[in-house]
Amino acid sequence: MTSRTGSAPRIDLHAHSTASDGTLTPAGLVGAAFDAGLDVLAITDHDTTAGWAPAVGALRPGLRLVRGAELSCRWSGAQPAVPLHLLAYLFDPDHPELVAELARVRAAREERGERMVGLLRADGIDVNWPDILAGAGGGTVGRPHIAQALIRAGLVDSVREAFGPDWLGERYRLPKEDIDVFRAVRLVREAGGVPVFAHPRATRRGRVVPDELIAELAAAGLAGLETDHEDHSPAEREHVRALAAELGLLVTGSSDFHGTHKTVQLGAFSTSVEAYERIVAEGVTEVASG
Ligand code: AMP
Ligand code: ZN
Ligand code: FE
Ligand code: FE
């Protein structure tokens, strides 16, 4: 594959827009990827494909777009269940069962967000749900939107602080009604998509799943592991890379860009051409190009 710059192609397979909790619109995200010199961008908003059409509409020559999503999942093999994220690439966005499951998760996120705001208000913290919902602008709502309300109210200084244990990281965090991860892998494959486990070893975010579970997911149809991600330490990256090699899974690297909701920049980590081409070969939806 050719690159826009003549050097190695730059492939970033994980980014968020205002269709979920990023701060750039889908079109703005595509423009930023073009300006950053990327060759391939994947749009992977939480539990939605709403950003796909406007992102495709904004494509520019030389930039390719992998249409995807990041599914909110859980593994019930531990108590309480461990939340985890599954990237799904190039699936049929009209697959009825998957569409219904994503709609259910988005509705459950709204209900959960409202309950989290109720907990904050019960402690006398002045945030309100209508403002937070408006702040999400119709996109999939999540803790980053509540974090922005805490910042607006002057209660915390940064997103990092808002995700600390005294706030949304623990004290006011409620579980979501996530998709069972085995069901999610099966649904993504049924919809012709390619499932990749997002930041599987991100211990800094909380509990992670055991390697045995990843082996079971590989047997159930998982295609790959996101290895190079800012939430993995160098040792965690090496561990995930070795596990992927052992299980015959592909490895990806990506920024998980969220605009100004996070500090990481587009293209901060990237995926090899070989892994990208495996994903493209396995997915039912075409890569879009400008
Ligand atoms: P939710 O899906 O509502 O549970 O919120 C999780 C989202 O918050 C994910 O998209 C993460 O990218 C983001 N997030 C989690 N931890 C942090 C953090 N420490 N700083 C900034 N964003 C975070
Ligand atoms: Zn997010
Ligand atoms: Fe994630
Ligand atoms: Fe993400």
C-alpha cells in the first residue's frame, strides 16, 4: 500500500467523535486525520455508527476510512463483572440484532448517567442531567460528559481529576448494562465485522481480564488485540504482543483519540500494514476512500 508521505503508512484504528465522547465532529475528525498526515483512520465511537455517514462525506484524497465502533462489553466470569471494550470493524451497520443491541446499550447509558447525576446531587453537588445530555449533543453519553459538567461547575480542574476515585472513577461510578463479551464477538462476526479487543491490559483503568479469557475469546472468533495504546505500560504491551503471537491474533496500535477530552493526539500509535490488510480482508464493509 502507498502512503501519502512516501514513508511508512500511518494507520490509526481507534478514534472518537461527537457521535460519542470525542470533541470533534465526525467531519472534523476526518479533517484532523488528513491534516495529521494519516493514511488510514478508523472511526470507532462508543456503541454507535451515527458518525459513519458524515465521516465518509468529509473524506479527502489519499485518506481511507475504516468504519467501526467500540462496543461496551462485560465479562461475567468475575464478581462484579469486568467491563471491557471491543472494537468492531467493517461490519454491516444494518444487522438487526447488532443494531438492537447497540440501541439498548445507548439507552442504558442514558439511564445510568442520570442515576450517576442523582448520586452527585444527593451529595449536594450542583450538576444537572439536562445540561449533561445537551452537552453530549445527541451522541452516545458517557462519563466524559459528566466530567465536563464537573469542570464547568468548578468542582474539578481536569478530566483526569474527574476520573479520580473521589469522583467518576469510583465513588460516583455506576456499572453499565454492557453486552456479554462472547455475545458481542459472535454478533460482530455474524454482522460480517472484525472484533479486536481494545486496550485489554489497561490496568491503570481498573480491573482487567485473565489471559485464559482472551484465549477463549480467540476460540470464539476474536481477531486481534490492541497492543500499542497509551493506557498500556511498555511491559503490558510486550505481554499483549506475546499473547497475540501465541494465540494467532493480529495486533493493532492506535491513539484512542477523543479530541480535547484526552491529551493523546491522532496517530500517537499506529498499526502495521499487514494487520490492517488482514482486517480489511475479513470485513464485509468496504474501506471508504476520498
Ligand atoms: P463510560 O463509557 O461512560 O464508562 O466512560 C468511559 C470513557 O471515559 C472511555 O471512553 C474513556 O476513554 C474515558 N476515560 C476513562 N478513564 C479516563 C481518564 N482517566 N481520563 C480521561 N478519560 C477517561
Ligand atoms: Zn470514550
Ligand atoms: Fe475504550
Ligand atoms: Fe475508545
